[in-house]
Amino acid sequence: MTPFLKTAIKAAEAAQVVIQKYYTGDFEIEIKPDETPVTIADVETEKTIKKIILDAFPDHGFFGEETGKVNEDAEYNWLIDPIDGTKSFVRGYPFFSTQIALMHKGELILGVSNSPEFKEMAYAEKGYGAWLNGEKITVSNVDTLRKSTLSLGNIASIAAKPQWQNVGELVSSVNRIRGYGDFYHYHLLASGKIELILESDVNILDIAALAVIVREAGGIFTDLLGEKLTLDTVSVLASNNKEMHTKVLQDISYR
């Protein structure tokens, strides 16, 4: 592991301690301007991550879901969602995780995705493959929609668009449909257990680390226009196969 990855894993492990202190506990819930919840657990977890990372790399930038940006013009920038899936967290079910990614000159190069309740830590660094709980993982070799499993997430905005009919046709053409959501369907894709993920209404902090993990496992990760991820990305198409990925983009015609 490089010093970057060692530090990211250390931060994720420290974050888990904070999260588990609060999970299923009694805490106040505030609603942010975007109508999403935030708790003391989110804030304390991010502060813990921030201290570990900036102590190790004081010249790096930091962009956190709860505490905002520090030194955003730096060559290296960390993208953090301390509890991705706060809605799940506050209702006491386990679909939440800590997301830690590193961007270098606009390119995502490292990702750690840790789920305390699932006991799954996935991580990857550009050029070094993807790993889950210390075991190397790769996407499946399924290469047809007819044999594929598709997982959908955050699709409310798509449902309001003309392309919703196209998504319906996609649903009818695959083998299985699921809605695992949040971090979990990306772990499944990178581990070769499903083949396609379609999401809208996402934030780059939700998906940055997961994009690196999927790519290093051999998968494809773009937005629904087929474009590479940026800080402004709000949708995802992730898959195990380039040809199938291209076909889905064409069939959905999201533009």
C-alpha cells in the first residue's frame, strides 16, 4: 500500500469507531437546506477523518460533505462522505458507509468504501487493482443484457423524464432487477455478483471512491451521458463490460 492508501484506511477505521458509538443511539437529527438529514455522528466522523488525513498530508485539499472545502486549489484533493446513507443510519438499518476518495489534478486515483454493519471494506488505487476485506476482486464476465443483473438507485428524477420508458425497456431486457442502493451495489458489481448499476440524483462525494474501486476491478464507470466523473456529476451508469455499457447508454438516450 502507498502512504495515501494506508492513511485512507486508517481514517476509515477511525471513522468506524465514531459511527458505531452513535448507531442505534439517541441523537438529534437536523435537516439541511437540500432536505437531507445530518447528525452529530456525521460531523464527528468527518472531523476524525479530516484530522488524520490533513495531519498526514497538510498540503492537500479536503472536500467534506459536512465541513466543506479546505485548500481546494491543491494538487491533491480528498473527497469525503463520512456517512453516505444518513437516511438509513438514522432509521437504524445498515445501508450506510464511509466514502474516502483522492483526486489528483482532477483524476480520481484512490477510493476506500467502508461499511461498518456489513463488515465490508473495499479499496482500490489506480494501477493496483481492487480489494474487498483483503481479497482481490474483479467484475464478472457476463457479456449480455439477457444474463445480467441490474440494480437501480435514486431514480426519482429519471422517472419524471421521457427516458423513463427507455429505462423500462432496459428493465425488461435483463435477467434480474434489484435496488441495492448506496455503497452496496457497487461492492457487488466490483465483486462480480451483478453487472449493471443505474443511478441519478447522486453527489460526487457519494460515488468518487466507488468509481475507483469499480474501475480497478475491471468495470466501467461514467455518468448517464457516458462522460467521465467530475465534481459536478449527478448520475451514474456502471457496468462490467464496455460493449454492454455502450449499448445501455445508446438505448437510454439520456441526453
